[in-house]
Amino acid sequence: MHEYLIYILYIVLPLALCNSEVNVTFSQDDFKCSLPDVMSLDDNLDVLRFRSDFSKISEVKFPGLIGPLNERLICKIKCIDGNWVGPLCSSTPDGRFQPILRECLYRNDHPLLAISFKNSSIDKETHFPHGSVILARCIHFGLYKLKGEATLRCENGEWVPKLPECVPTTLVTNFTGDAPPTIQYTVVSGSAAVQPSGELLVYPDSTLRLDCLTSRAAGNPEWTWTQALGHHSAAWSPDEGEKETHYRLTLSKMSARHSDQYTCTSHSGHTNTVLVRVVNVVCSPINASSPRLRQFSQGSRLGHAAHFSCQPGYHLNGPAVIVCMGDGRWSSTSPTCVETTCPALRSPSPHLSVVEYNSSAGGRAVFACAWGYRLAGPPGLECDLEGHWSGETPHCVPIYCPEPVVPENGRLLTTPSSKHGKYTVGDLIIFACNDDLDLVGEFSVVCTETGFWSHPPPFCVTPTDVKKADTIYIENTTLIHVED
């Protein structure tokens, strides 16, 4: 944290030094603290000037952003006996400055724990300043039992007490072993929402079912609550598939008197507890500004959800569902719709070119290869509505012609240009016949882009055998008609 604060310091130091004198000679005794040991991203920073100026400064104030929520504080460092001491920070310029003790790191390596800070969920590795208080609960309401304290405080680099554990309940263990009972809730009418703190908040006049999951064969569990005036009935569920496992507590037409701590105790003595609070909360109307955003909302009361989607060719930037929470705010800001595009294509071959390209949803990319190469793969790709290309990018492979047929009593006067001994497009081969023989046909042929030679191979014949020869080419074959 100190490094971050000093980074902010560098931004505002010129303001603190604007009254420094220039071209003044100081005695050795005037020099106290040198330039703080910091790094600067400003290439134009005159470090030598700052070294001179800092020799006459005993205290520097600067703004700081502290913690995961960027709380704004006024901080300062002081020069004492030639050393910079601090930072000390205060929430107001004229308030009491307190030392910034070591921060605590939450590593987010507890997959069963859900952590919240000031009613905001923490789902990534986060540093917290000294004195921060976080709340811990188990994910999936009622599915795990918290073992340890739910409230933790950062004390000079250590969480006090230590992070709690989550113990699996009967539904997780499939009703085997010695596990606490699972608690499930169902909103029969009205609305409710689980808060980041783990509380279940219920809108007034709602009807709620709390099911304690334990084996009926092991004996009846017991539902208890803390308020002596509360009178609620509990019984085994009459629903099929739940009669032997769900011991149900029904809370009808809920009001403030139902706000309580509800505990289920199994026949073996294991317990699990949930906190229920009835609150009258209404969230403000949703301001959805994206023109292509479609919205369906149940309402704006506590626990009501708003669902979002986008028109074809666009996708959501943000959550698809937001919920009205107990603090009167939606669980997130409404999303926006952004145009769906496919990722940029990378050419796996230097010989591949794109002759048509449209990465929007419904667009396509068409490919071609350089002269002497052919496509291996689809000639084109389409970008679907989800922003995915219809296949892999093709690549280009060289076109080769087959080994030429050397005429009997003949030979080749040329060799392949390819280092692999293969004939590529444009290769020219020249035929020749042995002495005293005549060549009938083309004496040279070229490898074409079709992968075939431009002409069929010639023949070598003796001149006395040929009085009149007609050469006909049919489908890459040489036909010779000879008349005596």
C-alpha cells in the first residue's frame, strides 16, 4: 500500500513545492531528508531539482486512495532525523492523522466461502487496509454450515479471527455420515433475496417455506427460533419425493415479528441456522439506456429480478439478471448491448490473403492463396450470432505436378526447382531424345496451377520408321498416327 501512496505523491509534489526558493545556497545542516525512494513514470521529472527542494521540506501532504473501494484520504509523510516516516492518513484535511498499518490480503482461495465488504461481494484477490471489516458466509444458502466467526477484522496484516470453514450438510453428503442438516427456502408468494452477508431478507406479507433436510427414519428434527412470541407450525412435507427428507416450517403472511434466527436441530443433535429478516424495500426504477436492450422485470420490490437480452447481432455487456437487494439498490447496474463481432483472424500462412472480410454477426471472410498455392480448408468462414467463426482458418499448400514421364530412349535436360525434388507451378522441363532419334510432340512442358503438365510427354522414334506422322493430344495423352 505504501508504494501506491507514494505513487500518488509523485503526481502532486509539484503543488507542494511551488513556493520553494530557487538558486539559494543551503548549508550542510539544512539538508534533512533526501528525495523519497520512489519510482516515477514521468520522463520529464527533474530529479536533481527535487533533491534540492526536499532538503528544506519537513512534511508533505498528498491524496491517497485506500482499500478495494478506493476510499479517499488525506495522507502525509514527515521528515524525522533524516528519514521519511509515514504515511499518516486522515479522512479530512483537519482531522487526526493515524498511521497506516499493514494491510491484509484476501486471496480468494476458499471456493466455499463468499466474502463481502460494505455490502459488496469480493470475488478476486484483494488487499484491505488495517481496520477493515469483512463478512464471511458459505456459498449456496443453507447448503453448508459456517464453522467459525462470520465477522473478521484486519489487524496489522492479519485477519482476526482466522477465516472460518464451511461444513457440508446432509444434501451434500447424500444423508450419509454425521452431518448437520441442509436448510432450503422456497418463496410461496411474495419475494425474498439472499444478501452478501448471508441474511435472507423477505418482503412483508410474503409466505416462506424453510425445509430442514434430514432422514425421517432417524427421527423427527426440531425447528426453534429466539422470539418467545413467535408461534409457527412445522411438519413433514406432503409433497411426493420430499415426504421422507423435508421437515417443513411454513411462515405465512410475514411481518416484522417473523424477523428471527431459525435453527433446525436433527435427531442426532446437529444444527444449522439461518437468519431471516422482513424489510419493506423498493428499488428505484431501472434506467436502461441502451437502445437495443430488451428488458423483462417482475417489479422493483425486494427480491424482484430484472432479466435482460439484446437484439440479434448484439450481446450483453454486463449481467443478464439483476436483483433488488436489501439496501434498496439493484445487485448491479443494468447492462448495455454491444455489437457482436468475431475475433480477428490470424493467417497461419504468409501465402494466404483475405479477399472479403466482415467480422460482424452474419458476416463472412473469403480467402485466396498466392500463385502456385491452393487452399487447404474451407474457402470461406461465417461469423455466427454468438461471435464465433464457423471453422478454422484455412492455410495454403504448394501445388506440385507429378513426376514427368521420360520417353523411352529419351531424357530430361532440366531438374526440379524445389529443394524437395518436387515440381512446383511454373517449373519448365525440356525433353531430348538419344542420338539418331526424332522427338515427336512438345519438347518442353510447364507445371500449371491445376497440378498437371501443360502438355503430355513426347515420344522418341527412329526417322526411318516415320514417313508421315500426325500427333494428336487427347486428355494429356499423345497419340501418333503413322502411315507407311
